[in-house]
Amino acid sequence: AQTVTQSQPEMSVQEAETVTLSCTYDTSESDYYLFWYKQPPSRQMILVIRQEAYKQQNATENRFSVNFQKAAKSFSLKISDSQLGDAAMYFCAYNPRSGGSNYKLTFGKGTLLTVNP
Amino acid sequence: DAMVIQNPRYQVTQFGKPVTLSCSQTLNHNVMYWYQQKSSQAPKLLFHYYDKDFNNEADTPDNFQSRRPNTSFCFLDIRSPGLGDAAMYLCATSRGFSTDTQYFGPGTRLTVL
């Protein structure tokens, strides 16, 4: 079974600084997708960034980028120039490409990010 | 231009009194999911529909049922809510499985008195 581990229950960062959230996963699949979702307090969960395992290039979305290390099964999220609006719970998630009975999106337990002014 | 809408946003019910939560989508996605999320935890998948095909997670209690009368709407019925069912219930949609991003609604916060 696939597992996703976020080892940092909480993180904090100063506004305008950079922070990196860690995520590791375990799978026997060779092709899959990885996601970072953001869930602000009392607001809906939205996709931050998505990485396809067969692509070596790290995904980037504006101030958000990932460091995808396939051999190490590591998928960290870097937030540059942190803003107050980045404060949220961040979930790392995994989904195998093959689908079938393994279609389920597997979430980590989340990292609560605080941004200090 | 809301894409996944959940009603109500807050629901209070009494112990044992049936309750229905609603989800609708404007994305015309094939798959609709229901998740239960308790405080400071990851969402837990309860079940999903691919079109009209219903798939229940093995550990979803029988107390939870779902209906999908058409592509746009999906309902979560809790037949006899217990105190342990108090949670945020999230609806999500995706075009298909595995390769497709899931889009979440804002959730319904259920309180059981």
C-alpha cells in the first residue's frame, strides 16, 4: 500500500522569507502523480502544484516549486517570498497513474504553516 | 464561477436524526468523491461515483450512504449520526481517475448535538 509521510506537523516562516515543506512517500509503482494541496483555515482545499513522476523537471507555479527526488521518494515544496495568505494546512498527496483499484488519492497528515508578519 | 458547491456550509443535527449533505458541480466531471475530515487530520475517503457506478471504501460505516441522481449532483446521507460523525465533509470531483486533479468544494461542517 502507498503511504505519504509529512514529518513536520507545524512550520513557521517570516513574511518574505523562504520555507520548505517535506514529504516522502512509499510506492512500488513507477509512474504516478504527486500533489501539494493547500487548505486555509475555514476555506476550501485547492491544488498548489502537481508533479508527474515520469517528468524529471521539477514543477513550478509562481512562488511555489518542488524538489522531486524520485529515487529517494521525496517531494518537498518550496515557498519563496512567503506571504500572509500562504498560511494554511498543506497536504502532500499521491495518486498512481495506473488507476484501477489503486485510484485512491493518498494524503499525508499535513503541515500547518504559519506566516509571521 | 464556483465549480464545486456544497450546501449547507454548516449543519447542526441531533444525535440519531438523519441528515443529508449536498454537493453540486459545474465542471461536468465524471467522478465525484465524498471525504470526511476531522480536526487537524487528512481527508478520509468515504466513497466515490464514476458516473453512476458507486464505490464504497471498505471501512466506510453503513451509516453513510450516497446518491448521485445526475452528473451534477451528489448527496451524502447519514442515517443515524453519532457524536463521532461530527466533522467536515468534503466533496471533490475529477474528470477521471489517477491522472486527474481533484477539485474540492468548501466543505460542510457537521455538528452533532
